[in-house]
Amino acid sequence: MRARRRRGEEHATAFLLEELHNAEAEFRRLRAEGHARMTGFLTLVGATLGLVAALSGAKGLGSDALLRVVLAAALFIAVVGTNAYIGLVVRDIGTDACARAAARIRRYFVTEYPHLAPHVSWRHTDAPSTWMTRPRSVNRRQIGLITAAAYGGAAAAAVRTAFQPDGAVTAGVGLATAAVAWPLLLRWARRRMKDVADRARREQRFD
């Protein structure tokens, strides 16, 4: 009976260690995916701006055509940036889920073997992680600001193309659009993460 119980504990331990490995592997994958998304977006922005700069110096390209190029480039950056921004929010939500799953497994070992507790360096509570409670991702902020600026640039180019106002009005429209787009992105991310954090608190098993 004792040997059977020991084998059962060994199988349970092996199973939980495999689960911990899977959670940590997914955690690393999500973080790497986020960094790759950020790098790809910045590369795309640089290439797009470089293309616009090259076309602006091309002979035979009128100001109206250049404005349409700027509009298309700004809209392209804005759409891709919005997608990247949403992707980073989803990444942080997934990261939080992995961190809480791993914490529950650590909690099992700390409970079963209390002498391990002082040596466990990672959290063993499944409360919402700081990715949800203090969502201050630098990468997400950078993408959000660039995306908001792209929306502003697109609005300015569209107004300039359609109505031909003076430079001050065009700049004002662009700045106003960017000033609205950035808080909207930020508010959406914070609300999404707050919902996830509230749900995690309702599902919390260990303090």
C-alpha cells in the first residue's frame, strides 16, 4: 500500500512538473512573439517612411500625388499598428494566464513540502499578475504612440487632399486626431486587462 502511494505521488509530481514546463514554455513563446511583433512593426514603419521619403524626391510626382502617397502610408501604418497593439494586449493576457498556472503548481509543492517555501523565487499565488494589475508595457506604449501619430498623419493628409486648408489647420487636425487616438487605445487596453484581472480574482484559488 505504501509503495503504491509512493508511486502515485511520483506520477503526480512528474505530471505537475510537465505541466509547469508547458506553462513556462508558453510563457517564453508569448514574450518572444511580442518582441518579434515589436521589431517587425518598427522595421515596417522604417521601410514605409523610407519609401515615402524616396518618392517625395522623385521627379514628376506632383504634390497631390505625394499627399495621396502619404495618406496611404499613414493608413497602412495605422492599421498594422492597431493590429500589433491588440496583439501585445493579447500576449500580456496570455502571459498572465501562464504565470498564474505555473504559480498554482508551485503552490502544490510549497504546500506539500513547506521547507521549500523559502527557496522558491517565483510567485506561488494565482492572484492576477502585474501584467494585468499594472499594465505598463513599454513596447505597447511605443506602438500605441506611433499608431496614434499615424492616424493623425492620415487625418491631416486626408483633410489637406480634400479641402486644401492652410498648414495650421492641417496640423491642428492631425494633432487633434492623434490626441484622441492615443487615449482610446490606452483606455481599451486598460479596460480589457481590468476585465481579465477581475475574472482572475473570481477564479483565484490560493492567496
